[in-house]
Amino acid sequence: MNNIVYEEILKDLTPFQQATILYNDEHISEEDKICMLHQLQRKADESLKKQIEERLKFMLLKLENFENSEDDFVFVVNDDRHEILSMFLKYRMRIILLINIAMKEGKF
């Protein structure tokens, strides 16, 4: 996710409005949301800091449960255009594919 684009979109909004938009945007990965909300938390007032902290704890727990699941999930790998590259029943297999893609693109 390009943070510069989001900075431009969100620059005139209150921190509360920014947090709401970031949290609810389905086009941002969970990892990017966690990072961006954590950054926003630094400039928030005490009330919003607490709300973001609660949300971050929930998101991290959800991500941990997702990563540690044994079955009952289908893991979908999308590209930047949200086209499906592959689907897996195991999280580990998804990681292997992402590493292979990153290596082919020279990101490792």
C-alpha cells in the first residue's frame, strides 16, 4: 500500500476520521492497516489512542488465529489488482508461494 497516496487523501481529516477510513478500507492488507493505525496512534488524543490500541490488539489476535489455524480456511493470494493468484488450505503453503514470487521479482 502506498502511504503517500493515503497521506494525501487523509490530510484534511481528523485523526478519528482517518482511523475509521483506514480500518474499514478492504483494499488495505491487515499488515498495512496495523502499521498505518500504529503510526496514526502516535498523533491521536488519549481517547483515540485507547480505541486504536483496542482495535490493534483485536487485529493482531485475529491475524494470529488466522496464521495458526490448521484447517477450515481457504487462503487466497491476490496480486495488486486483486486478481486471484492461488488458493491454499494451509497458511504455510501461502507463505512459500509469496516467498517464491518475491524472489522472482528480486525483492529477496
